Amino acid sequence: MSDTKYSFRVLVTHAQIGELQGCAKIAPDQFPEFKQKNLDDDDPEKKKVTPPPITNFKPPTAVAYLDATGKVMLARGEAAKLVAPKGSELSLSHDGKRLLYTREDSANDRTIVLYDATAAKSTDLIRGAQSAFWSPDDSQIAFLKSSGTALQAWTAPAGSPDRAAQLASTPVLALQGWQDVHTVLATDASKLYFLKTEGPPSAMDLGDIYGSTYQIAPGDTLRASSANSDLLAIAASSGSVSNVFLYEIRSKRRAPLTAPNLNAAAPEWSRDGIQIFFTARDAAKTSSVYRIFWDGSGLKRIRAGSNLVIGQ
């Protein structure tokens, strides 16, 4: 940040901030802790310094999830109440008071339902549609609607579902939520689409995102960080199990997040962008919701159930 120029170039890559470039100098006399760290690195017998734990995070206060029998539940703190006996594809508004979910009326007929926690009432919002997501400011809803045999992305004002309009004509297989207030993410068998509400769409090859480690599948989940839209949390298969990994769009950097033994799926970012919640199944195929920090630390089982989404 100063005008001084140094002879060394330095590159810092941060999972949330992104890539920073600048210049540097070597000054071990001014930073003895770095000199000591280098000495420790040269001596394999010395114990490495453990990074300090993440403490500046807030657990969510309003969440929705599916319990062990598939019931739709809405919870504030530990207290949970039943919303519906069946449902899927949950999305909770940022104030935690309005829940969108999909009800499957038949194999080819689905309805987006709105549950109002204040009135404790469910209303059929959009028929013949599925996979609804609140926009980051809760002003819009993005969802999928069938056109013949293909699914396409639509949007509607949150208070006026009758004014729904097609967002893009591109056929997709899954909606992946909002990247920002103007961009909806969607996927097909080979591409990640950035569908703009105020501009033309763009796309990336999923093969470039997944690399050779992960296999692309229609049921994969991709979620953009609520604190950094350049950072994605992705659940995909690696061998016989599913793992969550992080991917930075601009730097094209990929980093594993969960251990293979967890069989992790359905990642969801906390509002502060520090925590990621996901579903894991044990050997008995019992599902539980876990939390992990974005740096891979702080793994903790939160509750029984699956597909947790966060409102507040």
C-alpha cells in the first residue's frame, strides 16, 4: 500500500479473498517469528506450529432440514417444528420466516410450496415447478419449470409469483442457487451456467472445475459462498464416495474440504461465509448434518437429518 518498491515479487492466495500480488523484501531481523518457523521447517524433529482455531463465527439461528423420515422441519436454535410430512429442495429466506420447498404430487407433477412461519401456514406458490431459491436480498425467486421434456430457469418477484418470466431458454438439469443478486447458477451434464437477470448468460466446462479427481453427475450440488461469490463449495463423487471440495472461479484453484470417510453431500454456506454445513451418511445409511470451517477445521456433528439450509 506504500510507494516503496522491493526486489522480490510475492503472491498470496486466500480461499475467501482471492489472489493478491505485490512486492516484498527479506527482513528476518524484523520478523524473528518467520526466521524461527524456517528453522523449524528445516528440522523435521520439531513440532509444527498449529494455526489458531477459528472463533469469530456465529452459529445459524434459523435453519430448515429433512429429518430421518423425510419430514420438512424448521428450527430456531434447537427447537424444531414440523412444516410438512414430505418435501425436498428447501430454501429459507434470510430472516428465517419463509420456507420454500418442493412437493411431489406425482412422478411428473411438482409444486413449489411457501411456508410462512409467522402465520404457520403453507400455500401452493407455483404449480408445475421445482427447485426454488430465494435471491440474496429475498426480492426474487429462481426456480425450474418444465418445457416439454426440458427444464429451464425462471424467476419471479417474491410477492408476485404470477409475474414469473423465463430467465434463460438454455435447457438445464439442476438449479444451483444464486451467485449474487443478478446471477443464477445452473448445471447440465457438462457445463456450469451463469444466468444473468440483466445480461447474456455465460458458461464454464464442469470438467475444468472437477479436474480428474471428481466425477460429474446430475445430482451434484454447487453453492456459491455468501461472502465471496468467486468461491464454490461442490459435492461430487470421488471413487465410491461423495466429497465436498472448494473451487475458486478466477484462480481455477481446487482444494478438498471433507475427508473421504464422511461421504459428504449437499453443502450449504453459512451467512458469514466461514462455515459449511453438509450431509454425511454412516455405514448404516443414517444421515446427519455436520459443520466444517472453510479451512477444513472445526468438524462437528450438528443434528440428525439431511439437506440443511440456513436462513438467519
